[in-house]
Amino acid sequence: MTQLLLWMLMAYGLSNILVYGSIFNTPRNYIFNEADHGIGFFTDFYKFLKGMLSCMMCTPVWVGFFFGIFLYSPVHELLGVSPFASWFFDGMLASGATWAINSIIEWFEQNRPQNNNH
């Protein structure tokens, strides 16, 4: 259970860094610019990346695929699903967990008390 929770937190962390992290501003801005103004063979790929990197529900799907293939597959380990099928469900798990964590954090950001020092 600890591994599952850690896996979900890691998926959220990496997704949050990819979508919002300032360390990725330069590559993200390059991708967005190429998607909007690029001419060439890779324009559709940049459009796909732009869509993915703009969405806290989309990025974790790919993070979950990556984690499931290269790190650890909770769906395979906990449910015994075949490795190839489990990678797909790892992406769904990462997306759902990230959405839940992100929704909770956004709720707290919107409902935090205002500092009214008059």
C-alpha cells in the first residue's frame, strides 16, 4: 500500500513539474511556439505535446505509462494484470490519482482565508 501511495505521489509530482514547473518553461515555450507557428514535419507532434503539457489530466497518463514500463507497475503487482495491459491501466491510475490530488490542492488554494490586515 505504501508503494502505491508513493507511486501516485511521484506521478503527481512529475506531472506538476512538467505542466507548471518553471524549470521546464524554456522547453515548454519552445513546444508551444512550434505548435502555434511551426512549419514542417513535426508540427502535429508539437501540437500533441502542447495539448498534453497544458493538461493536468493528460500529462499523468503518459507519466503513468512511463512509470509502469520503467519503474514499477502497481496494476501488475497488485492486481496481477499482464504487463502489457497493466501499462495502459497504470496511465489511467496516474491520471485519476493526479486529478484527485490536484483537485484537493486547487480547492484549498481557492478557499484559503484572506489576509485582511486593514
